Amino acid sequence: MVDSAKDTLNSEQLPAYENLLELEDLRVHFHTQDGVVKAVDGVSFSLNAGETLGVVGESGSGKSVTALSILGLVPMPPGQIAGGDIRFKGQSLIGMKDKDLRQIRGNHIAMIFQDPLSALNPVYKVGKQVAEGLRIHRGYNKQQANARAIELLDMVGIPNPEQRVREYPHQFSGGMRQRAMIAMALACEPEILIADEPTTALDVTIQAQIIELMQRMQHDLGTAIIMITHDLGVVADVADRILVMYAGKPVEYGTADQIFYEPLHPYTWGLMRSIPKRTIDDDKPLTPIKGNPPSLINLPPGCAFSERCPYATDRCREQEPSIKLISDEHFSACFYSDDEEFILNSPIYDDAEELKAQAAAGMLYTGIERDAEDAEDAGGAAQPAGERDNTASTQAGESNG
Ligand SMILES: Nc1ncnc2c1ncn2[C@@H]1O[C@H](COP(=O)(O)OP(=O)(O)OP(=O)(O)O)[C@@H](O)[C@H]1O
Ligand code: SF4
Ligand SMILES: [Mg+2]
């Protein structure tokens, strides 16, 4: 089936926000000895000032490459922008001169990298690195930069900042390095902060502190945040909208409420059932998605998720679904997302009550509030499995353990 162009995810369909940042059908490929890795293949989203976008997907789904592309940090070669556009305040960043891009990087758009040790230079003192952007972009002299570095370290909760600015990254603990990187990213008060798995390597208490810190910065400075994570639970509490990626492609995109309470794509259902916090209930063990993501060099024909999807039909294995607008601002790339019976029979809708109870108890890190009427609606959606010729409900029941 060929979907009508007007229904697919393109910038005209995206909600009309201030469009601080727009990605339109971005494609980033790597030319390797084994073949072309389509790391990012048709990603679109828009980001409004002060808003938080969660980008979620398993390892290798193209999250970091998407982020690095925005900052012009994809190594080329082997990387190549194979198509699409990235616009910051309406201005295309693709093909922009390196000198101009450097003005935007750190100054207007900053990034907290996945690995703080690789982002912090081991041979320079932390204070010098935190303040580097201020010297480059804001013309601060050495004393001014040092004073501001102390303020920034203090602001991100690093004790004894006067002493800490003179220390090297290896003298910092993991959590403190992460905080130093946040301080560095925030130094020039960027309009957009990209946080790539900022909490993965940290324990739960520090994770919560770092997320709280980023939210406070957002509140104080109006920063827009792109929060990248493999764990939907991490963005439950912080994202306004969520983009779910699989094998380099967007598979679902919507508001956080839509993704959490009305998820449409079987891959999103799988991610929801993998949220670690759900193991708190012993009767509902963690259900990781079976199998592994496909090779990005040789994607299977049809839907990229078909080899792991319990609902896959012959059609799914032959034709590729494109991402389509299903309801108000809510996009999904599954043939059956507009089939009400299919959606209502999903394991997530059976679990709606439990999910909401966990959310209310803060067990999903979620602060999303639902009023009583909404709760009733969602509860009513948990209907007995109907008969589908693809035995979807049976298989879902099995994978439930
Ligand atoms: N420099 C490179 N050369 C070749 N392939 C690359 C390069 N950088 C990334 N890739 C490939 O692009 C794909 C997407 O990688 P990316 O780092 O964006 O994944 P990710 O979603 O951030 O995963 P993770 O959760 O593990 O960080 C992967 O298959 C990766 O191997
Ligand atoms: S299109 Fe088919 S294989 Fe892909 S997610 Fe939907 S049901 Fe599963
Ligand atoms: Mg990554």
C-alpha cells in the first residue's frame, strides 16, 4: 500500500509551535566496508522554546546520530547527510559553514554527551572547560570566566566549587562529572539542551537529582530540552512530547499523554512493558522485547519491526508502513494503528489501570496527571481480546509470561 503523502509525517503536519528547531525527513548514512548503514532514515520533529522532547529507542536506533547531526558533529566521512533538513529558527544547519555552525554550537544549542569522560578533556581543569564557551562566545576574560565557572558548578550542586574548578575530570565521581558537563552545557544559557542518556551510568538517586536539576534549569532559563534515552520511564515525568525510534526510523510521535495512555505502535507497547520500575509488581515481571533490532545495512523487507512483532502479518513482511497521522498530533508507523479493535486489544490497554496506579505512585517517574473521567475511559478500553486472524492477542498473552 502506498500511503497518501498528505498523511505522512512532514513539517506541514507538525503542530505549529514556535519551531525553534525543526527536523524534516533527516537521513544520515554511514558508508562502511560492509555496506551503507542507514543510521537515521526519515526523522522529523519540531521543538518549541521551553519544551521537552523525549527521544526513545533501543540501542542502535539512531538517537545519538540524530543528536550529533543537529550539532554538525557526525564524522564525515564515513557519515553523509543523505537527505532532509535541520532548521534552527528557520535557518538550515545543513551545509552551513563550519565557522557559523561553531557560533551555534555551545552558544545556542548545547549537548550533554552520552559519555562524560569522552566529552571532558582529561588534561584540562574542569573550571577551564566549563568556562570555555564563555571565553569563545561571550568574550569573558580569564577572571570573569573563572568566577562564572564557580557559579555554574555551584548552581549544578557541586560542593566546594572554588576548589573544584581547579581539579581535573578524573578527580570527579561519575555523578559530579555529569553535573560538570551540565554546567558546561548551560554556561552560555543555550536555547536548546540536548541530553544524550544523561543518567544511564548513574544510580537511581543521582539520576533523579540530575533530571530535577535539568528541569530547574528549564524553568529558570526557558531552555528547550531534547532528552535521549532507551528507557521510556525516564522521560515519563519530563517530556511534553515523545518520539519513539526503531532501526533509524520514527515509529511513533505524540504528546507524552498520548504515548503513555494511548500508545499506538506495537514497538512502543514493548518499550512500555520493559520499563524497569514495573518489576516492583512481582506478578507482572519485566517483559523485554524478544529478539534484537535488525542490521541497519540489511533491513528486512516490509516493516522493520516485523521480525519481532507478535502481531506481524504477511502484509507487514512485504510492505513498509510509513508514519501517518492517526489522531490529533499523534503519528504512528503501523498498518493497524487506525484499527480500533487492534489497539484496544493491546497488552498495554489491559494494563491501563495498573499503569495509571504506578504512575500515580511515582513508580514510572511520571508526574502526568489524569482526571477521573480519563481514567474511566482508559479502564473501559481494557476489553477482552477479540478474534484476529493473525492470533495477535494469543501471542501477546504468551509473551506476558
Ligand atoms: N561513525 C560511525 N560509523 C559507522 N556507523 C556508525 C557510526 N556512528 C554510528 N553508527 C551506526 O549508526 C547506528 C545508530 O547509532 P546511534 O549511536 O545513533 O544509536 P543510539 O540509538 O544512540 O544507540 P545507544 O542507545 O546504544 O546509544 C548504529 O548502527 C551505529 O553502529
Ligand atoms: S506494521 Fe505489522 S509488523 Fe509493523 S508494527 Fe504494525 S503489526 Fe507489527
Ligand atoms: Mg546513543
